[in-house]
Amino acid sequence: MHLSTDFDRAETPALCPSHPILTGDPDMYPLGHPLHHLRLIKRMGQACGADLTASFAAGQITQTDWADMVTRCRGCREAARCEAFLDQIDRTAVTTPKAPLQGCRNGDALLRLRN
């Protein structure tokens, strides 16, 4: 049996006429795939010397922090540039932690989590 709630009866709010979707704002675009960006964040963390899984296990970052990092990464238009940066690090077998890609939306957080 389904009990009706106020949420069920609520109307979907109309978009404001100045909403970026309606105005064609060039800064609005779909977010990237969550799993792809999770992997990019983990790879960038490794490249910077930050073990995100260990940081999470140690309580240095919360589940919300982790989700926020993924969302910031998903909203970045530089995913291809990020992948190229990480691939270059992989090819050169750099063992010394590097700084994150300039402009990385999670760069500051990754630097704070360095081992």
C-alpha cells in the first residue's frame, strides 16, 4: 500500500527564465560518469602521494568529502587533459609525488592528504 505524501503532491518548480539551461549558458554541461571520475581522483591522489582509501579509513575524509571530490571532478571540463597528465606520469614511472595538475578542482584537498 502506498501512502500519499506532500512530496507526492508537490508540483515540480518551474525553471527561472534566467536559469543556465534555458539561456544556453556555455558553462552548463553534463557531469561526467561518476566511476570514471572516481578513478581519476584516485589516480591523481596516487600521483600526488595521497592515498584516498587510507585517508578515508583513517577518518581524514568523510563519505561526504569523498562524494564532494567526485562531484567536483565530474564537473571539470579538463578530464582528457587530466588523463593525459596521469598517463604521462605512468609512462615515466615517476616515484616522487608530484603536484596535481594545475587547475585541478581537488588539488588543494589532495595536497592536504599527502602521506
